[in-house]
Amino acid sequence: MSRTPLLLPTSLNAESHSTTKSGYHVYIETFGCQMNAYDTELIRSIMKARGFQFTQVDEEADVILFNTCAIRENAHNRLYGHLARYKARKKERGLVIGVLGCMAQNLKQELLDSRSWIDVLVGPDAYRRLPDLLTAALESQRKGLAVDLSEYETYAQIVPDRAGEVNGWIAVTRGCDNFCSFCVVPYTRGRERSRDPEGILEETQRLASQGVRQITLLGQNVNSYRSSGWDFARLLIEVADVPGIQRVRFTSPHPKDFPPALLEAVAQHPTICKHIHLPLQSANDRMLERMGRCYTRREYLTLVEAIRKEGPIVLTTDLICGFCGETDEEFQETYDLVKEMQYQAAFVFKYSERKHTIAARKYPDDISEQVKGYRTNEIIELQKDISLQKNQALIGSEVEVMIEGDSKKSDQQWMGHTESNVTVVWPKDDLTRVPGDFASISIQDATPSTLYGIVMSSEK
Ligand code: SAM
Ligand code: SF4
């Protein structure tokens, strides 16, 4: 598989360390995956250390930032929709607009266009330069670009800016070396790097002392973690052993990196959740080969068998419909396997060609939008039925849930997740419980995505 060199054009605006006049207000919107949400916490931390303040109200802001995702189609158009909201205001009072994250590479040319509304463009490995670039844009109307990818940047010493949460995320790897043919991540986030284990354990201890009860370890290929002689299984166990941490999750693992020690850790360690997100993408060998996924259908199924032998571990997955050249029969194989696997949940994506990827260079994107849409809906509907049946089977039983906060719809309801990561909602029955407490919930009703119940008991 070909590898593209990842040192991209260097910054236009190599600022020295100008000091920031404190008091600039920043409003940031985050799109995409959990890794982006985590990066926003790093960005907030880096900027606060230089005197910037954050606001939830965009009208109060001097700087508007978008932390973007480039994984799927329409990201570009959606971003332009959001940028358009600030066009008039930028003209009126010189607002500075920055685009951060994975779309930074794609937008380079547009930044160079003098009519562009974008002032600052910063890629995922250059957030430390953001305060200087924004200061130059605010004070000297200078445009700034920093999209270099790094082989070393892990933001290891930056403490993410996060307050009052019971959920904590820790990125243990950044970037990805897998180069699945459809995926833009290796080009936008660069080569895979692992953080040192000591820093990760210190961060876990600090989070635990601040009241975090559930840790999710993050990485594009999280289970290929390797640093200082530690592999992912060892890291996971050590994190799960930190006093005060009651649940540990990880996402996303790649099916090719599951040694027996990792399966054992998930099955046996009391604080590691019995849930594995195991992206399949396609059940057809020709498609898997074209996708560059490094496993066959048989190898995936052998892994699933090994997981199921370890005990009741819940599986969820990612699927792509309408990848280059996918025939009806090849799609049917995926549909049939989803039916057979009975995943708890699946994220189903319509294939969208991404610039620079191996698939974009090698295979025609020849499945019509109509067929892609039809196949995607077929699997979504199938999975909805499966998820509903699984959730309905829990009606009348009790599940253990960690209280995470108010439900989306009402501050009179709590929301949390089961160990298998299904959302549970129930009425607040008294005011002594707080987020981080565990509650035993008797399930009364179910939809494909949510369980509804009443509390039986709760413990601190
Ligand atoms: N690293 C993870 C893995 O290997 O499964 C996934 C990371 S990716 C951010 C999340 C999901 O987006 C992928 O599993 C894939 O299903 C989907 N995806 C990535 N590129 C895509 C594309 N070009 N079109 C459609 N879906 C895509
Ligand atoms: Fe993209 Fe995941 Fe493949 Fe890496 S492993 S290239 S992030 S799909």
C-alpha cells in the first residue's frame, strides 16, 4: 500500500512569541468525533494560558473558531453554511474567523484567496501556535496558516480544559498509519504517535481526583498503542486500576490489533466495560481488500468468535455502503452478516470520496447516489429493528447506570448509560443523587436508541 509523505507546506506566518492582550473573547464550535471534542479541550487550555477567554455567546466574541471534521462528504458545505452566518458581522466589526482541525488542509487555497473570510487556519498538530496566529490576525489583520503535521506532537503536557464532568476522555494515540483506502484521517491527522504511559496515568489520576468516574481512551486506531514497551492491554488495565475510576471504555479499535491479552482484560477486569466497538465496514472480501482493511471476513468472524468465548461482551460497529464497485450481491453479504451478528448498534455511512485518499486515486466512485442512499437506509432500518428488539428484551429487568447529567429533553430526568453504552433516561426521584453516582434502573420502555425506566436504588 502506498504511503504519502506527511510533511505538508509550512506556515505562512511564523509568529514569534508576541504576548496576548488578555480579554479577547473566543467562541468555538466543534464538529465531528469525540477526538475533535477532546482537541477543543486542548485548544481551550492552550488559549486560556495566553489570556484568551471563552464565551458561549457568539455575539460577544472577537474570535469565532470552527473545529472541523473532514471524514465525510458535505463537511465542506456545512462549514460554509456556518461561516456565512458571520459574514455580515465580520464586515461590520472586524471579527476574526479561524478554521481548525481536519479541514484545515482542504481549505489552504481558499485562505490564500484575498476574498476569503477565513483569517486563520490551523491543523490538528499546530494548536500550540494558535494564540500567536490569532493575536496577529486581531492586532495586525495578518492571515495565519499552520498546517504542518508532526511525527511527535501528542500535546502530552497540556491539561485539557474540562470542568465538572464525570466523563473524561484521554487521547492516547494521535494520527493513523493504516491508510484504509477510503479514509482521509492519515492525511489530515498525520502519522500515528502514542503518548507515554506515565503521562496518561497521571492524567487519569488527576481526573479521578476531580470527580471523573468514567474514562474513555481515544485513538483513531486506539489498540495499536505502543509506548515505552507498553501495549494497549497493559495501558487499559493500568488506567482501569486507578482508584476512583469506575468505568473504562476505548474507541475506536481496529479488528487487526486484538491480542488475547486485550480480550481477557475486557472480559475480566471489573472496571473495563464489556463492550467493544468493532468496525466491520463491509462483509465482502473483495470490498475489504479494496478498502485496505487488513482483515478478511473470516478473520473478522474468528475474532468475534474469540470475543464471544470470553463472555457476554456487547458489540457495535461501523459500516460503509456503496463503496467503489460494490455490487448488489456484495452489499447483500454485508446486510446478511449484520442480521447474523446482531450488533447492539451500528454507525452506517454512505461512502463519500475524499480527496487524496487511495480510493480517490485508484477506484472510480461509480455507485450512484440513489443506490448508495438505498443501501444505507436498508441497513439503518435493519439495525433499528435489531436494536429495538434487544432493548425491548430488557423491559422488566434492572440495569446498572452511571448518572451522567440531565436528559437532553428535561432537567427533571437523569441520563446515563449501561455498561454496553445504551442511553437510559429516568425521572429524578430525589435530590440526593448527583452525577457520578450509580443507580439501578428498572426498564419500563424502549426505543432503538434509548431505555426508559424508574430508579430502584442508587449508590455513591
Ligand atoms: N479508526 C476507526 C476505524 O478504523 O474503524 C474509524 C475512524 S473514522 C473517523 C469513523 C468511521 O467513518 C469509519 O469507521 C468509517 O466507517 C467512516 N468513514 C471514514 N471515511 C469514510 C468515507 N470516505 N466515506 C464514508 N464513511 C467513511
Ligand atoms: Fe481511517 Fe480508521 Fe482506517 Fe485509520 S484505521 S485509516 S482512522 S478508518
